[in-house]
Amino acid sequence: MAEMIQKSGLRWLWLSAIMLLLDQLTKYWTIQSLDYRESYEILSFFNFTYARNYGAAFSFLGDAGGWQKYLFTSIAFAVSAYLLYSLKKNSIHKRWENIAFSLVLSGALGNVIDRLMFGYVVDFLDFDLGFYRWPTFNVADIVIFIGAAMIILDALFNPEKQHSDKNEKEDK
């Protein structure tokens, strides 16, 4: 088992664990330090604001009546299972992809923990640029975004991957 972890993308699960811990600690701090909807100004455009997201990204389906919690939890478990499988199958040498998968995994798990514990996701990073107010988000959202961006960049700009994908299609 240890040899499999050392030779596969599972070796990057330490990154998932660290990001998951950071996410959960910052959410715990938010719940302990702020009342719901309370806001604390850090900079003129940045606040810590305790918000509850009952939906998905940008509160998508946030007011759907409760069933969405089960949908988003199921999706998070399915994505997490796929990412773990992919990490297990990946070579240790696919560093960029393994890091990306590990980041998305930690974010998905961080938000699903909230859904299971509270029925909503705890958000607290609040940017208001005056002309635009970004939806409040959390550490899990940041690592999902970074991981997803890495996956997209890898798909667009990794010529080795494009070449191997083309060869696989020709072999079929």
C-alpha cells in the first residue's frame, strides 16, 4: 500500500489534507468570531463576513427548498471518488495534474463537510469593489478554483497530453 502511494498521485494527498484543515479552521474561526451576517472590515474593499450558502457556486439553487443539499452532496462525493481514483491511477510524474486534483478534492470535501454538519456552506471572504460586489466565498472555493484552472490550463497547453490523447483515439 505504501509503495502504491509513493509511486502514484496519491502521494499528493498531504496537500489535500493541509488545504482541508485550513478550510475547516477558517470556517470554525468565522463561526466562533462572528454572528451570522456580521461583517468586519479589513480593507475598504475587503471584509470578513459570516454568510451561509445553501446553494452551490454563487448561491446557485440557494433558495430551492432544501433538496439541493442532497444533490450537491452527492455530486461532491462522486467528484471526490473520481479524483481519488484518478490520483491512484496517475503516475507520480504527473505533478501538475496531481496537485490540481488534490486541490479540487480538498475543496469539494471542505464544502461537503459543511453541508453535512450544518445544511449550508460557511462563507466569509467578502470583496466589494464599489462597482461590483463578489459573492462571499471561502478557502475551499479558492482551492477548487485554482485546481480547476490548473486542469483547464493543462488541457489547453500541455502538448504531451494532447499528443497522448490523440494517440489513444487513433488506437481505438
